[in-house]
Amino acid sequence: MPVNKATMLALMMLLMGLATPAMAQDDSGEPVEAGEEGEGAGTPLPSNGEEFGTGSIEGDLDLYWGGKRKVEVVQKRLFNKDGRMEFSLFGGIIPNDPFVTYIPVGGRFNYYFLESISLEVAGSYVGPGLQIDSDLSTFLKNEDKIQANVELLDVQQWRAGAGVSWSPFYGKMAFLQRKLSHFDISLTTGFGVVQLESPPEDGVGDPETPLRVEGHFGAGFRFFLTESVTLRVDYRQFIFQKTNNGVATPSEITFGVSFFTGG
């Protein structure tokens, strides 16, 4: 059976290591300690720095080839979040209100008291200038014979809330088999308030601006650009009581960038 050069080289180095005594003699016949200069002194070392001849043949071969092999492994987390703060800016859309499409603009703050669990505080503005009337809303407002019903009265202005975010999923993606990109997926839930605007009940005077307590839940995707900068995509489902005692369920999708402190 043919033997390749690498195998022959390994066997020769193994035999040299096993055959070299711990004590040798120099040309004058005097004993020479291992490690001193002279022929036969010392033991050849494999590339990983450990001596041959210290165990079984299989162990010596493992020492030799262990220094030659280069094993590619999955990289660790890009950075840790434990004890760090995250500041986010975002913009997005609330598309499921039948009368108004909202363009929320706001920010989030997260403090990670554990690697995967954080306290989140968020706020956004959706008032005048960030509202687009739907075709249905335009029709109702322009039709003289139809008075706007109570569902048209609850126009959102701003909201703020707090909750807990949990990031149980962390992963990596290979881009063109060359560069690893890191990401995580989070789940969140909490409570807050939303300010609405409604015309007065008697139709006279300034609009009313009641505050409503609302709950929310959602999920987020975070894509790591560097150790301190990430891109975020978040979904939030809000739930609050409407003026007519019904339930409003605005759905918010936002895109943003976040910055981590420390590291």
C-alpha cells in the first residue's frame, strides 16, 4: 500500500522522538543533559510545543497532527449586552386603522440587567403632520348628510410605555461564505398610555384629549453592524379602550438604528 510523504514524515519524527534518550554523550564521552548543546540533546518538539514520547503512539500522533491542523469554528457572540444600555431611534407605520394611517416617530431605551432580559421604555409621536386620512375618512368628512361616528373620534396623538424584553434567540448568518453576521430575536410585553383627540360631546369648544391605558406585546429583530451599532425591526400590537367602549388594536411596524453604551 503506498505511503504518502506526510505519513512518512510523521513516522520519522515519532521514531526520532522515541529513540532519543533523556541522557546523551557528547563527542568527548561526557554525559550531556537534555536541553544542552550537542548531538542527541533534547527531544524534537511538534508545532504545538508538547514533547513526543510522553505517552502512547496514538497520543504522540495526536500531538503532532494537532499542531498541524487548523480547525474553523463558529465564532462567539459579537459582544455581550449584560449591564449595557441601548438607545434606539425609529420611524414606521400603523396601517390598520380604517380612518387614519399613522407614521410614528420615536425612540426606545433598553437596560440589560441580564444578557437576554432588559427593561424597555419607549415613546412615539403620531400627531398632526404624521397622519394620512384614508379614503373612508375623507368620504365621511365631506359627506354633509353623514355625521362622523364615534370610531372616527379616537385619533391617536402620542404614546409612551414600558415593558420587559426577552431575547431568547441569537444566531449568525454567513454572507457569501466569507463574513459572519450576528443577529438576535426578542419578544416584549408591557403597558403604557396613549393620548387621543376627539371633538367635544356637545360639538362646541376645543377638542378633548383623553388619556387611555393600553397594553402591548410584540417582537423585534436586531442585526449587529458593529459592537455598538445595530439595525432594528420591531412589531408592536397595542390594545386600548375606544370612546364607544369598543377595543382598538393598532399594529405598529418600525425600522430603526440603535447604539449601545459601554462594552
